[in-house]
Amino acid sequence: MRAIAQFGLLPQEEMLEVATRNSQLNIGIPKEISADENRIALVPEAVSLLVNNGHSVIIESEAGKFANYHDRDYSEAGAQIVYDTKEVYEKSNIIMKVAPPSEVEIGYLQPKQCLISTLQLAVQPKDFLSKLIERKVTALAYESIMDEDGIFPVIRSMSEIAGNTSISIAAEYLSNVNKGQGMMMGGISGIPPTEVVILGAGTVGEFAARSALGLGASVKVFDNSIYKLRRLQNDLGIRIYTSILRPNILAQVLRKADVVVGAIRATEGRAPCVITEEMVSEMKVGSVIIDVSIDHGGCSETSKVTTHADPVYREYGVVHYCVPNIASRVSKTASQALSNIFAPILLQVGNNGGIDQILRRNKGVRNGVYLYNGILTSKYLGETFHLPYKNLDLLVAAF
């Protein structure tokens, strides 16, 4: 008998995996109050999907108004409509916003609550992080959330929209409608095509190039990365003019340009300023600069931030469009794109037993966290603002 036990021949306990219990989420969507923010994080179709999976959605009245979604659309999808911003925060364990919370909204946040929004620290007051830390919330910057392929899906989607939209904006300001030169973007038989110069061969640059080429324009792309330029050529499937950013060559090309799209993004900090004031002064009167990089400081010395209400100004006769958050101009499309990203993530959160469990299991979602229960977890933010921070992996394992 002793020998049988020694070799493990006696009946043994069966080791079964302990299933994760689903967690019901109470998702709150307050109305955006930031200037020029017309998007909403979840569209009615996504709300219906979440409600049908056992979750509740509390939405402030008219939160979807500027994306052309109405209270009735959300009510029919199963959401609860409330008329007080504070009530949204009181009834929710996850807050979904597009813009970062205002000082008043930060005051509504409750301990252990999860906030999902953009971070946009460049335009936040210095005490923004400190006030969030005081509320002891878990906060995710959705632009830092990664998918399975290591891609930032929100940045990718909004960049695609910004690239496409930049060309349609340029077309508007070339036409007579906005007191432009009266030119058609692209061209027709017998007339030289519009000259479009794109600075940056990333996602914005790629989709701006696709849109301009589709309209028949002549496209020239500049970037300091040979790899990006080569990849752009391959992705477009055609040979276009490409060049490393050399000031003398850029100055020559800008003199003939009808449209310039600034789409250069720095890894950290301010976007590089590659168009000098002298270059702008030598451009054609009536030409158009769409500075998509303006939310990172802009890539032209003559760029300054404008708004959707007053989007353009002229310097040396050149039209400058320098509105941050171009995607908000096409708010319905942008909201649908955001919703396509967030709805599956929220379903994962519920299926995995809550936000703490998804952070343990999903590296991509964990990458978006900068506060965990009031503890700063971002090394970059800690060093930048001289605040103490801790390793998120250790914190998640401990809770």
C-alpha cells in the first residue's frame, strides 16, 4: 500500500481552474464640456451591446448631441438618461470621457473609480495630476492603450481621420466658398494637378497622401526616416516624390505648393518646427497650410492655435488652419471609431471580473494606466512633475 501511494497510484484530487466571475459594470458617460470637443466615447450601438451583456450605462442628457446622437437613441439602446453631471459619477464605477476631466469633474470622482479619457497634460493645469491622485482613482489614458499587435488603436484611428479630413479641409479653402483661389483639389485633363506637400510619413501623412492622390493631386512627402518613406511607398503601391527633410529642398518645393499638410509628430515633447517664417513668406498667396501637428506645438514658425469656431488666419497671404483635434470636426465618424475600440475592452473588463483583473491579464490595457487607486504609475510623469511613482506590475500583483 505504501508503494502504491509512493508512485501516485491512489486516487488524487482533481485540480480544476477557478473560473473568473463576470462583473457587472456601471458605465457613466458625462456630457463633454471642453471647447471644440464634439465626440462621445460610446455610440448607441455599443451601448446596446453592453446592456445586452448585463452592464448598465448611465449617460448625461445631450451628451451625444454634437455627434448627432440624441437621448432617444441612447434610451432605446437601454441606457439610463440623467440630467445632472454629478449623478453620472455617483452611479458609475467606470467613467468614459473623451476630453480630460475639468477641475469640477475631478471633484465628482470617487475612490476606486476608474476614469478612461485622454490625458493631454500639455494643456492641463500644473496641479491636474495631484488632484486626481487625491481622489484615489484608477486612470487610463486611452491614447496609450495598445492592441494585440502593439499598435495604439485610438491614435491610429484618429490619425487616419485627421489625414483624410486635412485634405477635404484644404479643398474647402482652395475653393471660392471660403474666399480661396477658386481652385479644385486635384485637377482635370489639360490642367496641372494641385501640388500637395506632406510633412511626415506616419499614419496622418499616409492617409492625407491617399486622399490627395485619390483626388488627382501631385503629392510630395518629406520625413527624416527612410524606413517610413519606404513603407509609405509600399503601402500606397505607387511611386511618389519622397525626400528627407532638407531645408533647401523643402524651401524650393514650398514655393510651388498649393497645400501643405504638417503631420510630424515627436516621440516626446514638441513637434519639430521645420517650416521657417521665411519659407512661408515665399509661398504662393492663397496657398493653404493645414498644421495637424499643432496639438504638439506645430511644425511651422507661423502656426498658432485656432478653434473650430474661428479656424483660419492669414500670414503673408497664406491660409493657416491650426485647429487641434481635427477629428472632432467629423464627430460622428470619430465617435464610431472610438466606440469600436472601447466597447470590446469594456466587455473584456466585465468578462474578466473587473478592472483589476483585466489589468493583470491584458498588457495592452495596462499600458494605458497612469494612476492606480491614486498611486502614480508612470515613470515619465513622475520624473517630469517630480512626483513619487511605483511600478504598476507590482501594485496589480499586490491588490
